[in-house]
Amino acid sequence: EDFSLAKRKLSAKNVEFIPGVGIDIAHFAKDTDNKSQIRKALGVPMNAFLLLSIGELSKNKNHEILIRALAKLKNEDIHLLIAGEGILQKKLMRLSKRFKVDKQIHFLGYRYDIATLCHTVDLYAHPSYREGLPVALIEAMASGLPVVCSDIRGNRDLIDENGGIRCAPYDADAFARAINFH
């Protein structure tokens, strides 16, 4: 899509398509055998249904919709890990307290162990408003995780009706239903 747009709109002599970013699938295919230790270290109950969302804590990454969806579910056994840093962290923490889900949401900061986290959780959530190539979503898929994501360009290129559930990025009810479905 970007290549076609560049060919039509840019006044460059030559526009080249270069196959882009990828991941080491073998790295994400390795399962972890210490899920209970990892959950304990993260402060997550062993019996919790565990969601993971990775991304900068910014308006574009839309973590707020997951907090709202979690509040709608009214299920204390569902926990959300948010891996990332950003200017909205305090706002998201206040929102989780306001909706009384702060005990279920774990802000992890920047992480280097994404593959391990992917193999520790039950579902990956990617609610962005805008994506190019959503690498975190690709990593979750390579880990074999079921996916709930926003129905936007980038995500739509990777997730169809067989690969996960897509929701409008502003629809907390749809995200809640998709999370509850799993």
C-alpha cells in the first residue's frame, strides 16, 4: 500500500520496494517452562486470565480502551500486562483507579523479555488507532497467541477472521466481548 502510494504521489525519479522488517520466528516459538515463576514475579494470580499489550503509552497506542473494556467485564480474574513507557502512564494509572481495575492492571515499563511474556499470557491485545507494520502483533502471532486488535490498516493486513478478532479502536464494548470470548 505504501509502495503504491509512493509511486503515485512522490516526484522521485525512482521508487523502490524493499521488503521490510521481520522477526526471528524461532525466538518467539520457544515456550517457557516457568510460567508460574514469571506470574509470581509480576504479581499476577496463577489462575488469572492474562492479557498482554505492548506499545508506547501514547494516545495512538490506545491502551485506554483496554482499561475501559476490562472495567466493563467486571471480572477480577482477568489481568492486563502493559509493556511500554510513555507520557500517558500516569493518566492510564488514574483511569484504572477511577474504573476500579487498578489491581488488575500491571504497568511493566520497557521490557527486553517480550518472547517470555508472550508465552506467559493467554491473549494478546493490540488496540492502536494507527499502525504501519505492527511488530509487537507479529511477535504475538509468532508466539501462537490468540489476538484481539483494532480493525485498522496494518493490523488488518495480518489478522483475518481466522487469526483473531478485530474491533473498532474506539469500541470498549467490542473489546470486552472479544476478550470475554477467549
